[in-house]
Amino acid sequence: MDIEQIVMNIIIYSGEARAYLYEALNCAKTEKYDEIDGLIAKANESIGKAHDIQTKMLQQEAEGKPLNVSILFVHSQDHLMTTISEKNMILEIIDLRKVVNSLSNK
């Protein structure tokens, strides 16, 4: 697989994860709590796939096979890093949303 396809896969998996995370957040807003864990699991799976690709690239570099770093490669790394950061924040927001919802329902 060429570097452009590898990089695009990182972007695609990161985008999938982000979509699952925001869907989980929306479920918290609408009190569909039973759907959240499955969506988070799907997001984690997509992040894992992107991270596995990244790890393979790092291993190749460590083995002395230099990478051709391009703007597209940097862009893919930005996507993955942002998705992981958003995941951490979204998980916190979901917990807060549950508290807010429980107080609103009283």
C-alpha cells in the first residue's frame, strides 16, 4: 500500500471514530444511555485501527526505513490526535450530561 493510501486510512478511521463519539454525545443529550457504550466501543475500535497503522509506520522508521513525510501525513496525525483529545472531552461531557439530565428530571 502506498503512503497516500496509508495516510488516508488514518484520516478515515479517525473520522469514523469522531462520528461515533459525537453520536454518543447526542445519545446522552436525548437520554439514550443504553446506546452510548456501543458507540464508544466502535470509536475505540476505529481509533485502534488508526493507531495500529501509525505504529507500523513508526516501527518501519525505527528499522531504518525512512518515511516520506508530507503535509498529508502531518494532516493525518492531526486528525488522529484531535480525535483522541475529543474522545477524552466527550467522555467527560457525557458524564456531566447524565448528571444534568438527572437533575432536570427531578
